[in-house]
Amino acid sequence: MVKVEDSIVARLESHGHKFEILVDPDSTDRIKSGEINIDKDLAIDEVFKDARKGDKAGEDVLKEVFKTTDIAEIATEIVKKGQIQLTTEQRREMLEKRKKQIVDKISRESMNPQTNSPNPPARIIQAMEEAKVHIDPFKSADEQLQMVLKAIKPLIPIRFEKAKIAVKLTGDAYGKVYGDLVRGGYIIKEEWGKDGSWMGVLEVPAGIKGEIIDMLNHKAHDNVDIKLLKSF
């Protein structure tokens, strides 16, 4: 459970009433997506009229406005529809976290078509600063991705691509790397050979194809054959 002093206030005003919860700032994206863990995400599993004063909202009011007294349902609605109250330091930390998520996503999933290699994070950050991109800490990285791309495309060559990698694993390599393949991309097709080898085609963001190939060579050693197919 997040400590009270580390929590932030999520506030919703509705039907002439004010509702507040004390929530972990790192959990707001997940809560907005509909996933909430009361024990971990809330500092106190209560809904308040004024959280700082400790004034609780009455059950009759909760039923009137939210049609339930279930804290998980109410907290989710407050985070989704309400406002998040941050201290200056909390806002700075959330802003930096969101910025990093966007930069990492662009770097991992895009290519510089001039060099056929990923754009380094430092270059993406520089372009965002030159374009004076405004990041909203309360919107997810996916929600802001197109806005950021539109702003930086005039400054750096960038194109989103997928790559296909054909992989053949022999010996004990399958058990060593299969989990990494699933986490790194999407296995389009796979089959087992008569000799016990595993063969598959993996689709990954073009920006991380080098990471995947390096991982395979490092973990599988001589028990892997790799062929890079087309990017698209």
C-alpha cells in the first residue's frame, strides 16, 4: 500500500458533491485501463469529501452518485473522470516518466530510413525540445504518440516499421530463449522439425531487431540459425 505522504489526491465533483481518494501516482494509468488493486493502489481504502481533513463521504451519497459503495468501482471512476492533484515534485516526476515512455517507444518501434537503424533516444529528446513538444503527464504514451511524431518528423527522418526474423533453435536453446521471443515480439508461425528443432518466424518492431538477434546469439550460441527477412 502506498504511504499517505507519497500519495496524490484524485478528485471528482458530481451531483453537487466532491469526492476524493488518496492514490499511488504510479497506478493512475493502470486504474484508467480498468485494473485496480485496492491494497496497493490506495493509501486508504476510503472515499472522502476532503481527504486532507479526513472527512469521509457518506454511503448514501456514494449510492446516489455512483450507484454503488464498492470502493474499487468508485475509485476507478474518480481517476477516470476526475482531476489529479499533484505537488510540483510529483508533477515533474510524472512528466519525466511519461516523456521517457514516449521516447523509448519511438526509439524501439521506429527506424531512420536513411541509415536503416533506430533513432537514438538522445536525438528524439533533442527533436522534441526543438519542436517544443508539450507532454501531458495524465495522458498515456500511446495517446500522445502521434502528436509527438507529427512535431518531430520535420526535424529527424523517422519511419515506423516491423521486421520479420526466421529462427531455428536446436539442442536446449528453445528453453533458454522462447520466453524472450514471446516478450520481444509476435510469433507469426512455428513448428517442430523431425530432428527436434524448433522453427519460427518472429515479427518485431524494426528498432529492436538488433537486440533480439544479439539476445539469440548470446543465449543460444551455436544452437541457433537466424535469418532476417524483410521489414515492412
